[in-house]
Amino acid sequence: EPEVTQTPSHQVTQMGQEVILRCVPISNHLYFYWYRQILGQKVEFLVSFYNNEISEKSEIFDDQFSVERPDGSNFTLKIRSTKLEDSAMYFCASSLSRTGGANTEAFFGQGTRLTVV
Amino acid sequence: GENVEQHPSTLSVQEGDSAVIKCTYSDSASNYFPWYKQELGKRPQLIIDIRSNVGEKKDQRIAVTLNKTAKHFSLHITETQPEDSAVYFCAAGDYGQNFVFGPGTRLSVLP
């Protein structure tokens, strides 16, 4: 069964450093997303991406964040200057189509645990 | 923006009993309501979803109901089993899958 894969599974970084979280969505999916989950809290939407551009982004997704699809398979989340409060589990997800139609299920990756020290 | 509330925050049931988790949402434009199950340390996984043109949907032991007028939707699990123990998140969204998740319900099924 195809799945979304994320690397690394765990990233430790010093405050102020840049990190790039990587995701390989399911190959025929068209919509890509990043979510984060602070330990013990709910999953929060960060950004959605379609047709090589950001579709929507939340208030969390400020200028420190950026996303990129550098090639036909990878989807990355960059945090330019990490803060302690960026420590969380970051989930990538992908779906074949948008809400309201068929095949709208968002498949989540296993997550990258980011620890900022 | 959308705001999703979820109750209860924790729920313990005896194996074989039913469990009900309730959510409310605020944005009448929301038209897609998925439920995710998250086992400890693992990714959220979709277990069932419902769209705004459907009032009830069932898949084996799991059912979801939606009341658009009241902006309520609920998850029902019958004949609970220990492997149903997890955190369950409801979510509500409009086009684009930028769901707003509820705060989660930790379900414990006691043997």
C-alpha cells in the first residue's frame, strides 16, 4: 500500500538554526499539507500546497516557514530560524483531490519529531 | 475561522460497551468532517469521514452522524475492543483539506 514517508524521524537542532523537513507524498497525489502537533496537544494545520503554490496557510505559518516541491517527488518544510516553541511533531500529508469529491482522504506520514534546544 | 470543540476529553469504557464522542463546529461553510485515530507515537489515521450532504455513515463497528443545523457531529464505536484504545480527533473543513482539528478524546477500553 502506498504511503507518505518523512525524513528524518527525529531532528534535534539548536535555537536559531535552519531545519528542513522532508516528505515524499504518495506519487499520484496532487495536494500536499503540513501539520504540526505539539506534544499532548491537537494537530494544527500549517499549510496546503497545490499546483506548485501555497493554497492556504494558517497564522502559525509565518515568514519563518516556507515550503517547496523541489522535484517531482519531494515536498519540504523549511524553518529558517528555529525557536524553542517550534518543538513539535510535524506531519506531512497528501491527498488525491480536494474536499467534497471522491478520494479526498488525507494520508499522513509518520511524522518528524523536531526538538529545538 | 473555524473552531472545533470535542467532548469528552477522556473516556473509559468496558470492553464490549459503546463509546460516543461528540464534536461541534462553528463555521457553517465546513462541509467535510473526518475522524482520525492516533495511537501513541504514531501518525493520525482516518477511520471514517462524512460529508455535509450525508446525515449518517456506518462502517462495521464505527458510525458517524452529522447534524448540520446544530453543527454537531458524533462518532459512535460499538462493541469496543482493547485495540480501540487511542486518541480520537474530529475535524471540520472546507475545500482544501485544511482541517481544524478538535482537541482530542483519549479513549481507554478496559478489559
